[in-house]
Amino acid sequence: MANVDLDKIISLCKRRGFLFQGSEQYGGLQGTWDYGPMGVELKNNVKRAWWRRMVYERDDMEGLDCAIMMNRLVLKYSGHEDTFSDPLVDCRKCKKRFRADHVDPNEKCQEGGVHDFTEPRPFNLMFKTTVGPIADDNNIAYLRPETAQGIFINFKNVLDSTNRKLPFGIAQIGKAYRNEITPKNFIFRVREFEQMEIEYFVKPGADDQAHEKWVSDRFNWYTSLGIKPANLKLYPQKKEELAHYAKATTDILYRFFPDREDETRQFDEVEGVANRTDFDLTCHSKGGKLVLKGGVEIPNEHAINKLNYFDHIDNKHIVPYVIEPSAGVDRTTLAFLMDSYFEEQVKDETRVVLRLHPELSPIKVAVLPLKKNHDGIVNIAKEIKGTLQKSCGWRSVYDDTAGIGKLYRRQDEIGTPFCITVDFTTLEDKTVTVRDRDTMTQERVAIADLPTYLSKRLGNC
Ligand code: ATP
């Protein structure tokens, strides 16, 4: 089947409890989404799969979880206060506002003809708030627009408390906030989202190779969890597109918009992997400075520590370079949903199935009684569910709210890899049917063998 478009995913997400519009009960709040019972499991599994591969399965990583509210100075010296903006234009006719670099100049204005835009001006994307009971300029704080800055300002804390040697990285998953001018495309562009970010510190000189390696490691992470390589693209930014501090950036793009005619426009960023050199550690360092685009320098007059590293081999202090793989949790979750969505004809019906990697599936096993009014069958089914959940740790559910055919379809739609059915034969020989989501084949398995049978197929769940 061709790639699925966003509308089908949005409809499935609402129907099956993956995502609801934020504040829906009161008409919504633009740019926010609430993850429902299936969505929270999927999103948690995405984050867990990232943390597992990026932190636990490597020997050169530490984790971190920083506060979302940040001292204004963090975002002053990072450059966000001055430059974290998108170009905004107003239409003089309909009074609506648009992001200048995203707007189609031929778009129709509701007041007739095309829009009549003002000159673009910068609009800062950070959410401002005040901390404490006095709301004046001295108490301004920002909700972080990315998780990265928390990692940079904790570089020394992590280094001193772990005795790490270069190269090593710090990983963080958490919420970020951007007052996007035009949030759109479901959870692709929102105002509250989550990021999974790594800052990987290396000796200057080792940065190019580390950057290349991270690009391929991150690309492989997506494919190892089932994304089709044909739906991913690497886009090395051209020199003129790079942020002024970046030596190189490669974006990892996913085919979020398969219905667009022009193939290159079908792809958009799910993650960026940047070589940021020593820019961030220098701007947050005591005695360091922020260098803005165009060369203006702002000396750091507030930082307490020097953010450097003593290199025992060369016997001197150095400022490490940093490689930053920065992924959005929500965009990644959307990519996994889109890539796993299939519609197929089964007899006269259309079967919708999410062929999610089992590690990502919200539910690993559904236990279904063939007859819901039969105590013997129901008790065994509930017992199996309990054992698989408690002893094996797989997210399992018991469901008897419909006929077996309907229950299978429901589990297919949320991507449950296995359904176990307890029937009359179970009462005689203590076996059950195990149905495979992808092939729909059924196998008779002894209840006692279920943990071994399933663990072979579920793997690292
Ligand atoms: P874009 O160009 O699409 O606005 P960006 O280049 O500003 O994205 P980064 O600052 O590199 O994004 O952030 C890293 C990642 O965080 C992105 O690749 C994306 O997955 C995610 N992200 C950024 N902004 C948003 C948003 N408004 N909604 C959802 N995810 C986002």
C-alpha cells in the first residue's frame, strides 16, 4: 500500500485513543495535543527505546534531567534572547499573522485576492513567565525552548561527578516550548513538545569523524525500529543554510507528507545532527563570550564556572567540541505511526493494522476469552494476563467487550503483536491460540510455554 496521509493517522489516533486535541473540552488550545491511553504508552516506548540504545547500550553516555524553567541568563548567553525568532508577517487585509518563510505567496486571502503582507520582522519564540510573587522584569524566566542548554550549563557538574574522559555524551529527554507562529500538521509542529537530545563532547579535531558517526548511528536507530529506509533521507545543510556557529549539520528527514506532488517536499525534519564546535561551552563559560551572527561579541559577566576540560595527555585545559543529535519525540512518534500503518483487504473487509516494532507497541499481548459468560474460560484468561504482566513485565490487557473478530481488529489497529485466545479446548488440554498480528496465523501453544514462546518473538520489550 502507498504511504498513508496524515488525515488517516489523525482519525485513527482519535478513534483508538492515541491523541486528543489539547483542552478539547473548552474548544482546544492551538498547538497542544494530549496523549491518550495508547498514545502515552507509544510515546513512552519511543523514549525508552531511545534511552536504551543511546545511554544503556553505549559505554560513553550519562543521563540528565534539568528544570524546564530557566534563569533568564542561560538564554541570554545562549543567544536565544536575542536571536531565537522566526520571521513574522501580517496580512494588511485579513489581519492574520504568518511565518514568512513558510507562507505560500499565492495563498488566497479570505478578504479576496492574495494576501497583502507587511515586511517580515523577527518574532521571538520563547514563552516568558515570572517566578515568585513579584511580577517585574527582575523575575523573568523562560520555559526552555530546547533541552540542550540544560546540558551545557551542567557540563562541569556531570564531568566532576562522573570523572568521564573525552569523548563522552550527555543525554536528556524532556519538554520544550516554542510559541510557534503557525502550529500545524498535527503533532509535527506544536507549541509544547518533547525532545530527545544528546550533547557528545569530543576533542577538537575529532569532531568531523564523530559527527559522521552520529549521523549514521541515528539513521540506523530509526531503521532498527522498523522505519523503511525509503521514507528517510539525510540532508546535509548547505554552507549558506548553516547556523552561524555550526560547522556542519545533517538533518534526518522523514516522509511526513506523502501526498505532496513534489517528492522533495514530502520530506521534513525529524532530527538534526549538528557539529556546534565549542560555541555553547564558550558562551556559558566564566570569562567566555557569546558571538552573535555578524560577529558582535557579548562577554559573559555572570557565569560562575569555566566550562572546560583538563586534557591529561596534552597536559592543558581545552574547550571540547560538541556534536548534537537532536530529535523531537512527537515527530518521531508520528513517523512510527505513519510508517507502521497498513490497510489490507481481508475477505470483504478492510483491515487496518499498525505493524509497529514490538518494542514500541503500546500493548504487547491481549488476552481474549472466546466466551465472556463462562467462568472457567474467563478465569484462565485473567490468570494468563496477570502472569504475563507481573512475571514477564509485558504490557498485557484482558478484553471481553466484543466478539472475537472485533477484538482482533481493535488490537490490530493499535499494533498489538500477539492476541491470546482462551477457548473450550483450553479447559481440556491447557493450550491457547496465539494469533500473530502481521500474518494473522494462529498457533496452539501450551499455557506453560507462553513466556518462552513470546519472549522469543517480543525480544527486548
Ligand atoms: P523546524 O525547522 O521544523 O522548525 P528546528 O530546526 O527549529 O525545526 P530544532 O531546533 O533543530 O528544530 O529542534 C530539534 C528537533 O525538535 C526537531 O528536529 C524536531 O523534531 C523537534 N521540534 C522542533 N520544533 C518543534 C515543534 N514546534 N513541534 C514539534 N517538534 C519540534
